[in-house]
Amino acid sequence: MTQTIKIFGILLIILVGQIVNGQVDNLSKNSKLFDDEQNRYESELKTNKDSAEVYWKHANVTANFTFIAQKDAWKFYKRAIEIDSSKVIYFIDYGKYLHETIRAFDAATDIYSKGLRLFPDNIELNNGFDPFTNKQNGTETKHKTNC
């Protein structure tokens, strides 16, 4: 019986060690991804300070992170649209991010509406806007992002 407890204790220590090491590895991997993207973004920003595309690219990369940094992507989408609102893809990507990633339904509705005022015949914007106008999504919540 004592030997079984010792074996179980050793296995538990090994398991805890693997979990802790996995979290450290994940943190270092995420830190590297974030740092690499920040360096790319800052470098591009130096040469193209007033380019909406720089902000849009950074927003798309940041939105696809699987860690807390993804919650800041809206700032970069917003800036891209402030600089250049003539590209429908900025509204589409921003709306998808607000709706699908951070579940900010009211803010997504606002962005899709703004996009549709500029691009009324765009199918992708209309498709993104449909769940809100048809009230198909029963889990709508209020969430503000200053969009």
C-alpha cells in the first residue's frame, strides 16, 4: 500500500511538472508571437505612418491571437477606418471580429451599418448584418468598444 502511494505521488509530481512546463512554454510562445508582430508593425509604421493598411494588417494578426492581446485589435481596425473608409474589407473584418471574436453584437451592428451606408450593395456586409436585422441571434448582449 505504501509503495502504491509513493508511485502515485511520483506520478503526480511528474504530471504537475509537465503542466507547469507546458504553461511556461505556451507563455514563451505567445510572447514571441506578440513580440514578433509588434516589431513588424512598428517597423512598417515607421515607413507608412498614415497607411490604413498597416493598422488593418496589425488588427487582423492581433485578432487571431489566442491570448489576451486579441482584445485590443478593435483599436487598430478603428484607426484603419479613420484613415481610409474607402475599403469595404476594413468594415467586413472589423464587424466579423466584433461579432465572432469578442461577441460585441451592438458594436458589430454599428460597424456593419456604417459599412452598408458606404457600400450598400456589398454582399458580405449584408450577410454579416443579417443576423442582427433578423434577430436570429438570441444571445445578443450589449458591449461597448467606442467604435
